[in-house]
Amino acid sequence: MPRIKTFYDELGVDRTATDAEIKHAFKEIAKIYHPDKNPPDKQAWAHEQMSRLNFVVETLLDNATRKEYDDLVKKYEELPAIEVPRRPPREQNAIEREYAQVSVEIMNLTGKYANCRLKIVLGAAVAGTASSLHLLAYYSEIFDELPLFFAFTYFFSLIGAVMTVIGASDYFGRNQYRRRIAELEERRAFLRRRMFEAYVY
């Protein structure tokens, strides 16, 4: 198969381009495709182009996905010069939507797992401080003079306790999160390869 149009061609850079060159090319092309630079009747087109451009740059700026993409391009360029049917737009859109959904789920799970210790510490600190103030006010009879202080300290004691419980739940479920993230990463890699295939035809 003759040399195909690649992500590098779309950005107008060499296949050996550095990250800085790729980012510069992205900024220049974004000036054309960005929704803010286009009239209302071209917003759908602009969003579609920017989504594709973001995927292209995201792929090339990550060493692992860039190598995966380069290997796939090389594979197709070594094939005989035959006509390859393009994937139907509806199928391609479905793949891209699932890729976006999987990416968001990975981001959410990663954030949930990463913040579990912070939730425990903050929750315990808030609950401990509020409970101490609550007891201090109770035994010093401040409630008689400041009734709202009672409600205030009680409320934050509950908030801190709930935050601590949620953080602990996330922490003890971290192995489940790791397994789920690994499954999603595998699925995303599969979807990414399918997206690459459509782009190199």
C-alpha cells in the first residue's frame, strides 16, 4: 500500500516531530477549527474537528500510544495496494463515544481511589474538631447563650463522620477499583486501535 495520510500529515509535521513541534502545530490548527473561531452554523462541524484534533494530539504526545500508532501505520503501509472499505460513520461515531465514556470512567475511578486517604484525613479532622468544640460548648454551657453554635458543631461532626466513612469505604475497595481500571484500560486500548484503523485507511 502506498504511503497513507497519517496524524503527522494532518498536523503538518514530520514523523520524527518532537512534543514541542506537535503542540505548536496543534495550536496553529486549533485557530481554524476552534468553535470560538467559527460562526453558529458551523459549530457542530467545529466541535467534531476539535474532538478529532484532540485525539490526534493526545495519541502523539503519549509515548506508548504513539508507538502503537506508528506500528499500525507501518503495518498498513507494508500491505499490498488494495482498496480498503471505510468504516460506516455511524459505527465510527459509536466507537468514539464509547472511547470517551471509558476514558471518563477511568478518570473518575482513578480520582476516587487517589482521594480516599485525603477524605479519611479531612473527615477525621473535621469530625474531631467539631466534636471537641461541641463537647466543650456543652460542658461550659455556651449552648444557653449561643444555641446556633450547638447546631453548627453538630452538623460539621456529621459531615466529618460521613466523609471519613466514604473515604474508608473507597480505601478498602481499592483492589476492586484497580481491577476495574485495568479492565477499562484494556478496553480503551482496543477501542483506540479500532479508531486508528479508521484513520489510516
